[in-house]
Amino acid sequence: MNLNIREFSTGSDGFLTELESLLAWDSVSDLSVQDAVTNIVNQVRQHGDASVIEFTNKFDRRQVTSAAELEISREEMAAAKLRVSDELTASLEAAAKRVHDYHERQKQPSWQYQEADGTILGQKVTPLDRVGVYVPGGKAAYPSSVLMNVMPAKVAGVGEIIMVVPTPDGFVNDIVLAAAYIAGVDRVFTIGGAQAVAALAYGTDSIPKVDKIVGPGNIFVATAKRMVFGAVGIDMIAGPSEILVVCDGKTNPDWIAMDLFSQAEHDEDAQAILISPDKQFIHDVKASMERLIETQSRRDIIKVSLENRGAFVHVKDMDEAMDIANIVAAEHLELSVDEPEKWAEKIRHAGAIFMGRHTPEALGDYCAGPNHVLPTSGTARFSSPLGVYDFQKRSSLINCSSEGASALAKIASPLARGESLEAHAMSAEYRIIDEQTAGQHGE
Amino acid sequence: MNLNIREFSTGSDGFLTELESLLAWDSVSDLSVQDAVTNIVNQVRQHGDASVIEFTNKFDRRQVTSAAELEISREEMAAAKLRVSDELTASLEAAAKRVHDYHERQKQPSWQYQEADGTILGQKVTPLDRVGVYVPGGKAAYPSSVLMNVMPAKVAGVGEIIMVVPTPDGFVNDIVLAAAYIAGVDRVFTIGGAQAVAALAYGTDSIPKVDKIVGPGNIFVATAKRMVFGAVGIDMIAGPSEILVVCDGKTNPDWIAMDLFSQAEHDEDAQAILISPDKQFIHDVKASMERLIETQSRRDIIKVSLENRGAFVHVKDMDEAMDIANIVAAEHLELSVDEPEKWAEKIRHAGAIFMGRHTPEALGDYCAGPNHVLPTSGTARFSSPLGVYDFQKRSSLINCSSEGASALAKIASPLARGESLEAHAMSAEYRIIDEQTAGQHGE
């Protein structure tokens, strides 16, 4: 199958402008979506379970009559797991263990230290009380997403994990429930869309209010998450998934072709870009792609995504490739090169770096250990993979000795008066123990 | 001055409902503000410097003709510092040093580990390239905010720090510039409002595009920050400041009165609540407040804030006080009690915990060391003080050995096929080195 994929060269005029327009992704928030979501969120906030049931019956074509029917118990999750093949169960368990072990290293301890005058300063780290995990339902059900969103919360020590997953027409995905069981989800509700987000954010009689909502979803879910942000925490709102493969030209072109496909097959908006200093290699990969795409069940999606948003970029050398990788700040960066450690050192911005010819993104998507929820659309410039740190929060600790307080008050007082905050100054000055300045207190 | 402040008792009917309505704070986003900000952001995004100059002249009543006039050089910052009193400069420098030293402990290192089969997993931590710090101008200028927002970025190793501060009618605050100089701000622009946020988010010819914008601002600034979120990172959007003081009744009532005032004097929406198991003590504090308020230059603000949003809460005992503190999840929690360490252990949610009778919030606001940018309105349930971690981001590292890749591929392949993602499966299977399964590659 012929593939019409953009080819760039860094040597050509206007390269950076072309690159910028290739990468551009503005998540347009449709006004009609905004209105619909506002209505759903307000209804659920006001009428609780009744509205959740109403919207669920309407959008998921169900006939629920009581909120109790919306819950799936741990026993039902266990039963679903028994219906999943042994091979798949073993893979889920192996993946869960690896993801757990990697995330264990992200746990942050509390700390404190004492100063010479006895004042103690510190940072107390605590897990969130309760977290909601949104899992898309229907055709595109991703059990791997269940593991990736739930495991860091478990490792953080979150008290209770509530999962929501819509079951359109009542269809329940056993693999998703098996993943939920293995990951240790406490409660599952078969609801989705903006109504699920609103229920988690504000609570209903049956669905407990959570402190943070994570997990991917369609435009209604994303819009609802943005709307409830502040009442609860949310994770990053993701754009389309993307990969940037940098190859020195010495990897099997079929491997690189398939690595690019594995990104492109997600959806029509996914982005797969190959950078190489070897022009012949780019042509070899293209030939591989045109041959291999015939074998792909998702070839229609792959073709659209590659032709709309894919690209081959020919660079002068590997240093230039690293410069471009830092401009792109890709969600997934694959360094299919010799000495990947050396090149990874030059990378400042990327969600995850897949190093060497034996590290395709697909391994990271499922089971290498690191999280597959990663910053998209260049947001790796300022944000991080989902991690244990997203389910812990910090409280500063300040415990002044009387001597320490007195010394600090003498610093704070002029600053407070410099800001015309007199009560701040006086509150500090009350703690000054030096007799000579004690007179200021009641001024 | 008589103060009409709410009094609650946990013993009375409907206490929790009353508490909830006391704490309720919905940040209403006015449609007219939304429209105005949308227009400003779009104009600046399209016309760059020209629009920034236009809005600055209009809103700040200035007569700027070229973008170069908007910048304040490091030399001018140094000159401003010389105009500030020695006492204030010394306080700024002492505060900066303490804030720096505390935040040093928040720095997170990169890490990696090797598995038995040679696969390396890790997490690379890098600072942001460039950060914008918004500093409000005009009357309410807070040099302490400059230190608190800039120091964690400096400690994180951010490459360049750009500060924006509006100068209405051309009025420049020397203390703010001195703080910027001491904190190590690289460039200062005298712009503010939504136009400053847009300029930082998208860049203009003169104002560099940043990766994240932090710092407090009015409703226009907050709305603009929400709007550009995604293009750049932002910090939390803060609600009104609040304090919850828990006192066992053994602290000087004047001290507690002034600690409450120091919160209430911020603005009319600020919230100051006292919890005590000692009813007589609550009356003593109230008497202190009614006496001391006469001495306060900001007494009108203090009175409105206390009468609208303040409260005294009488509890059964200290355990109950801790339960309520966890419901409130206060920005500032003061434990003015014996054995504060013991009680702090029971606190799960608070921005900062001020422990003991010698630790008024004011010390933390200026110079104790921890950050004064803290989660408000109960968001301490899921978020943290501003810190070094807000200016660092993480990239996952995955470097599979050929043996490791083969083992992982056997886990990933069934999971990918379970999700109907065939290219993911094949991309993984290419890396299987077992001869018996190698035949699957070209299926």
C-alpha cells in the first residue's frame, strides 16, 4: 500500500516553521460539548443518584432502576478474572508486579531537621484519602490503563480506590475487571461520561466523593474533569498519543516500521515521527511500512494517522537529532541507536525515553514498569509521567523553639511592615523574647 | 469594637452542615471577565508586542512606545535594592537564605536500577528551561511572594526566570525589585494582567515564551492562567487565604487574637477560625480581639473578614479538634497546644502545620523556610505547597537488554492482543529471541 508521508530535511528553508505546524495541536473545546457537560455536572451535583441513573440509562442504553445496580463487587471482579484466559491473567499479574516494583521507588518519605536553636522544619508526606479512576468502556477497553492508573495510587497508600467504567448496552469487559481485581481497586461503578466525573467530584448517596480523578476519557470526560478541577484534583488532560523515533540507521527497518505503526494504530490523530541522519534508512523504513501495512488489521487508522500527522525527518547528525527531540518534547522518545545512554543525557524533555534497539514503546505501554500515562503535545517541557507523587501530597512542618521564634520574628517584622501588614508584624513581634523590643507589642 | 463572629459547637445539631457552608467557596468565573480575557489573550497571541504595549498603556495608564521600555535590567534591580533600607535588605537576604536552605531538601535526584537480565529502568529528573513569575503590582505589592515563587525555581536549577510585575501609572516598587535581585530573577518586565500571562505563554518578539507560569494575581490573571494551561504549566489557582488555629486554651489570648488578625487582614474574603475545647478561652480570645482591633490600621478589612467568614468552634476535646482540622484541610493550621508533635501526627490534610505556641503563621509567611504558597479552600486534600518539585519534571528511562526485551515481549504480546492492538503486539514480538516463537514475527 502506498503511503504518502511527509518528508522534511533540517537543511531546507523554513524547517522549524514546518516542524512547528506539524506538532501543533490545539484541543478545541466545542461550545456545545461545554454546554452539555455543564448541564450534566449541575444535574448530578443537585440530584445525585437520580441524575446519574438517568444519564446512564440514556447514554449507555441501560435500564437501571436503583443505584445499587451500578456497583460491581470485588466478588464479581474475581469471577470475571476466572473467565479470562490463563495466559492473559498471567500477563496481567506479571505486568502489575513490574509496575508496582518500579513505582515503589517513587515513594517519597516525610523528612524533618532541627536547627541549632531547636526549631524544627520538615515536610510531611501523606497519601490521598480516596481516588477515582476513570476507565473508558465499550470497544476500546484498555486493561493496561487500569493497571497504570491504579498501581501508583496503591503504592502511594491511597485509602480507597473507586473505579468507574461505562458499560454501554450492559456490556462488561472481563479483562478490565480482572485488571481492577489484580490492581486492588476497592469499588467499581458501571458509569461513565461527564456524569461519572461529576458523581466522583461531588459524591452522591451511593457513589463516594473522591479527592482526585485520574484516567483517560473522551471529550466529555476531559471537559468534565476540567470543570470539576478545584473541587477535586485531576491528572493531566491528554492530547493524542505520539512517538518520536530517533534511529542511527542500524536497526532492522521492519522493527522501526512496526514501532511507528504501534503509535499510529491508536487513532487517526496519533503522531509517529522518525528522525534519522541516514536518508537511505528512511527510505528503507518507508518500504517496510508500505509492505507491512497490508498485514495490519488497523491499517485504515494507521494510514490516516501517518499521512495526516506522521513525518520522516532527515538530520545532519545525531546531535541535531537531539536538538529536535528537545524541541518536540515527545510523549514517547525511542532512541534506537548505539550507546543510547550517551544520547539520552542530551535529552531534557520527554515523557519516557526508550533506549536501544530492544526497547520498543510497546514494552513500556504494558509491562516494563514505568507508567504509560505520559505528558503529550510537548507538555513534557513542564510535566511528568503519572506517578506515586500524584497520589501523595505534602504538608510543611514548622515548629519554632521560643529562641528560634524570637530570631525569626526579628526578620519577619520589617518584611511585614514593608508590606503594610501590621497584624502579621505584631503576631510575630509577640514572640520576641528580647526585653528591649518587647515594648513594641502593644504599640 | 464589638465583633459579631459566628460561634459553633460540635455538640449542636447540624454542626457539620453549618461547617460545610462556612467553608464553601466557589470561585465564580464571571462571563464578562471570561470574554475580556479571551480577547486579550487572542490579541497578544496574534499581535505580540504591539498588543502588550496597547493593553499596558490602557490598563496601567502608561505611555510606552517601544517594547524595550517594558524591561527592567539587573542593574536597575540592583539600584532599587540600594534605595531600600538596610534593615529591610538584611531581612530580605536572611529570608531568602532560609527559604533557599529549606527548599534544597526538596530537590529530587535522578535514579536508575539494573535488573538481573541487564535491563535498566530509571527516572531522569530535569529542571524546567524557563519559568515566568507573576507578581502583583500597585498598592498590594508583596516582596515575600517574589522570594517564595522564585527561590524554589532557582533551587530546582531552572535555566531562566522571567518576572512580570505591572507598574500602574509607572509606579515601581523598590522592595519588589530588591527581592527579585536577591532571589536571582534574570529578567523583569513591567507588564501585568491577562496580557502579561498571554505574553509569557506564547512569547512575543521581546518577551520570551516560558514553560510554566506561577504566582498570584487578580481574577483576570487567574482566568488567563486557566486559559493558557496546556500551552504552559501553571501553579494552583488560589482561593482566599485561610487559617485554622487549634488552641488548648493555654496560649496568651492576645497572641491567638493577633494570629487570627494576621489572616483576616489579608482581604475581606480571608478566613480565620479558632477551635478550642475551652469555652472560656474562646471568650477570652474574643475579648482580646475586641480590644486589639482598635490598634489595627487594617481594622475595617479585619472586621469584615471575621464577621463574614470567621468562626469560633467549641469542641469536646483535642481528638475532635483534629477530626475537624482534617475536614477543613486548612491552608494554614496552627496547633497552639502542648505536645504539638503528637497532635500533628493525626493531621492528614493541611498546607502547612504551625506547631506550638511560638510558631505563628506570620513567621512562615516570611522567613521560617517553607513556602508560603499553599493549597487553599480544602485543596490540601490533594495538593501541596509550591516547591522545588513544581520546577522539576521527570522522564522515565527504559533500556532493555535483548534478553530482558524478549521476556517482556512475552508478557506484552497477549496484553496487546487482548486490547486488539496488533501493531503493539508485533512490535514487541520482533524482540523475542526464542527461536520457537520467532516465527510469529511476520504473521
